[in-house]
Amino acid sequence: MKKIFIAILAMVITVSVAKAQDTPSSLGFTPGSYYTFSWNTTFTMGDFNKWVGNASPAGFDLGGRYFIKGGLVAGFNILWQRVSQSYGYETYYGEDGGAITATNYRFTWMVPFQGVIAYHIMPGKMVSPYIGLGIGGDYMEHHLMIQEYDIYKTRWDFSLTPEVGALIKFGNYSSWGALVAFNYKWTTNKIEFANNWASKNLQMMNLKVGLVLIVR
Amino acid sequence: MKTKLILLLLGAGLFLASCTKYPPSSDRLLEDLVIYTKYDTSVDLTKFTYYYMSDSIAVISDKDSGMKTSADIQALTARISQNMTSRGYQRTTNAKTADLYIGVSYIKNVNINVYYPGWYWGYPGYYPPNYWGGGGYYYPYYPTYITTYSTGTILIDMMDVKHPTTDKKIPVRWNAYIRGLLTGDHTTAQIEQCIDQAFKQTTGFPVQH
């Protein structure tokens, strides 16, 4: 799975670089800030992957970045994500003598919000790779749906998200561009359901592909 | 301009799809077989010895409710009996010497929106007449509750007939609700497996031998 997305990322960057080589490689203006609107695909890892194994394309990210000095930027990200999967017959044991066996459906709905600091290696170029780090928190709802029963827990957490990516501008004077980014996310979030689930430090990887609005 | 509009619409669609908290119900396999059990954790279920259970069960139907039996029902009651015996309980044919009375009912073709435990107790034949003293039953715990009721559902109540309350109500110490079991879609082996599972998932029962 990881290899596939590294390959996709490499392909997108390669195509973008090739396209950029056909046109002048530098922007006709100095960007002051940019805003991103990205489609986010989530790949759960570790214990989180045992909870929901499927990759999920249900995610949308809004971000803003402001150039501070040279290629250094600071900004924010807010995201909506959902991962979900159906499972076969499993028994859930409650804390009060109850138990239920049925097909069940698990999902986690997340609203992460982070402050971000990043460094653009070539901020004035058509293709501008960057590395960054997001620090913030998440609101998560973990739902275990057993037929009509919806058993859920809500959690707030602290999270760290190192990220690599690239801005690919559509033209020398265009205010629009594309964003491709890949990140790893570590959180203090956990999933606990009576005697059935106990996992902590949920982790995931995210692939973001989206549009960028560049402001001079 | 057209490209930007398409991109904006695409973005808006993705945004709306991703912000929805609940996935579509079609993904969730609703109305599938469900085995739900609950027991009174304040009582030691290993302390009981004798139980009484009729070979016929209360069939609850829009047209022909009453105590009935069939090959499926016989397989069902035999499996309940087998599970009880393997956990050390002894069946008695004299209801008055029993510690526990097991009442089994089968919702044949009644559809209601909300299941209120115990509503079927009023159906004819659910328990032997003139035996309980007229006090009725109650659950000492919050019982099985399901918001959708399907046909083919089996309900099993295990009543502690030796310890009625002062107002003569009989406490139900264990109950099981198996939705969609007797719809005609399941084999006898599957019916037996579901009964086994109902006992297996009740951690308060004595260890199986």
C-alpha cells in the first residue's frame, strides 16, 4: 500500500516537473500566502488499522500558509475525515451483563485542527517541494454500530503530523495551482469499548491532492 | 472559466461527502441476524439447579397466537435444554419444583417499531395459568431493547420463580433475543448455533462441561 502511494506521489511530481520544464521555471510574482483545498485519503496504521482496515477517501482538508521569510511558512489546517468498515459476526460484551453478536460496522469520524510550519525549498519556482510539521489536536468519534445499536466514544487528543509535499503552479502568473502531499500522523487518541477494544496512540497516513489559491 | 466551475463543483461535492458523519445505512448490513443476551449481574446464576421448560412455545402472530410446536421449535427447545444440561442445570417436569422457568416465544409475523420487553407476556399460553400468583414479571436490569422488530424473532426469558418480590412479581434473571432466526431462511444447524451462541456469550452462566 505504502509503495503504491509513494509511486503515485513520485509520478505526480515527475509529471509536474516535466510540464514545468516546458515553460519558464520561475513564477512571475512573489507569493505572500496560499490556501489549499484538498481531497484527503486516509490509511490507518497499527491498532487503528485493526479497528478499520480500509483506506478511506472520505476526507477534505482546508489549509492556509503565510510566507514568513524566504521559504519558511506558517499556517493552519482543518480537516474532516471518516474511516469505516463492515465486519462479520462478532460479539460485543457490555459492562452490565449484556452481550450482542451480529455483523457490525465500525467508523471513526475526525476533525483535526493543526498549526503548521513548513519550509519550501524553491518557493519562487513553478514546482515547489516542501517539508512541514503540523502540531495540534483532533476531535474524534469512534462508533461501533451493531445493527440498530450505536455505541460510541468521543475523544480529544494531541497530534503531530510530519508532511512532505509540493505545490505545482498552473502558470507563471496564475493564482491557482495543485497540491500533492503525504503525511504521517501520530495522535494520543485511543479507542476503548468496555472489554472489547483497548488501543492507544492512533496513527495514520494521509494522501492529500487538491487545489491551491496563491495570493501575492 | 468552465474548468474552474467544474473543479469548484467537484470540490464542493467531495467536501459535502466527507463531512457526513454517518455512512449510508446500505453499508451497514441492517436487518441481519442478531443475538442479544443480558443477565442480572446481581445474582449468581450458578446457584440455581432445577428448571422447567415446556416443549411448546408461545407463538405470537397477527392471526393464530398460542402455544405451538414444530420441527424447528423442537430443535430449538432441545438445544436450549442441551445447553442448560451441559452447564449443570437439571430439567424438571414439575413446574412447582423448579427454581427457574424458561419461557420461550416466537414472533412469527408481528411488526412493531419498538420492542418493549415483556409486552408479549400477555399472550395466551406464555406461562402456565394459575401458577404465578398473578403478580406478573419484571426485569431487575435494563433489558434487551431493540428499536426495530422483525419477524422470525425468538425471545427467551429465564425467570427466578423461587424469589418473587413482596408484590409477587417474578424477576427475569436472563433473557435472550435472537432476531431473524425462524424466518425459514436458516437451517436447523444454524438455529442450534445461534442458541449455543446465546449461552456462550453469557458470562454469568456456569462453565460448560
